Amino acid sequence: PGPGPSRALAGRRVFLSASIPDRETWRGKYDWDPLEITDAVVAGVAAIWTEGGKILYGGHPAISPLLLRVAQDFRPEADESADDEPLVTVYQSSLYQDRIPEETLNLQAAGLGRIRFIEAVPGDTPRRGQNTASLLRMRVEMLSPQNDPAFAIFIGGMDGIEVEYRAYRERFPGRPVYPIGAPGGVARELADTVQGSPEYVRVDPEALRESAEYGALMDDILADAITRIA
């Protein structure tokens, strides 16, 4: 379905921070299940698009194919909405302009997404440890007041997930954050920190940490978020 004015998230953006860790780099530091990360991401974006929301996302090559696959089922008909904002806005440093996965380019070519390249910091290179300043600049642009994300969801991930979690909480204090713990990764550690939190209205913090029923969990997350951002 195309986003319509009756949908609860129509005209709102949601920040998605998700990735599948690289086993060679992160083996022994985090536990995670790639298939569970996949399932959680698919359930998350489908629920958000069903309610008419749009996704802000920092491009990760393992996640972009998932977004493309699900977005194809949510392609709006030309007469369903005057909204010309695509389903996904992918932010990426220009360091990686020549390394964009084909799936991400297909999102843009199909009109389902758009890629925003943020100019790299001089001297940075597209290698781990040598790209920090450019990634910071990209995240600052992605989490700008103009983008105004209503809430944020965190799934899987490496150290960049924690960086984005803290950046979101700093730039948008008081707005809802939902780290989904069952797939593992850094998001599991973030979900540990919300145990017993009084900030959630309609979602159980224990479910955020443990539940692998991602469709039902997303229903609760959206009910909670919509209540808090209304």
C-alpha cells in the first residue's frame, strides 16, 4: 500500500540503525545471528511502511538488499499519494561512492529510495580506522533537525550502532529508542540497558531484549512510539 493520510506515521521519518557484523573482525566480541537480524529488519521496515512512515538509514551493504526486497511490496501507485519522498533515504559518505552495492543503486533507480552522499573529510580513506571523521560527518547530516526522525530502531550491529544510538539520544533527547536484542550484536547490549526502564508505555523492556517474535514486537513498538510522539 502507498502511504496515505490516515496512516499513523504518514509524513514522519524513522531512523533505522542496523547491520550484520563481519565475523572476521568481531568474532569473540559479540554474538549474533544473521538470519535473526534479517528477520527483525524485514519486520521493522514492513511495519513502518504499513503505517506510512519513511526510513532514514546509513547504508550497510548487508542490509540494503533487505530494504529493496521489502520496498518492492510497498511501491505506491501514482494516484495514491502526492508524497514524492521515497520509502528510504540512504546516507553514505562519499568515501564509498564507488563501492555502493548494486542493490542500493537499484533502490534509487526504482524510485524506492534515494542516496545522499556526504562529502568526505580530506585525508580520510575508506578503511576501518581511517574513515572516522567522514563517518561522523555523515551521521551528523543524517541525524539533522531537518530530517526530524520521530523515533529510532537498532538491530544487530557493531560499534557503529552504539555510536548512532548515543548520537540519536544526544540530538533528540526524550524521543523513543528501541534496541531489539534477540538477534544479538551491539543492539543486544543496548537492550540490556533498558531493563526496568519506565520510559516505555506499551512495550515490555524484557520483550525488547528477548523476543524473537518480531512482527508482534514491532506492533508493540509502533503502538508505543505513536502514543509518545502524538
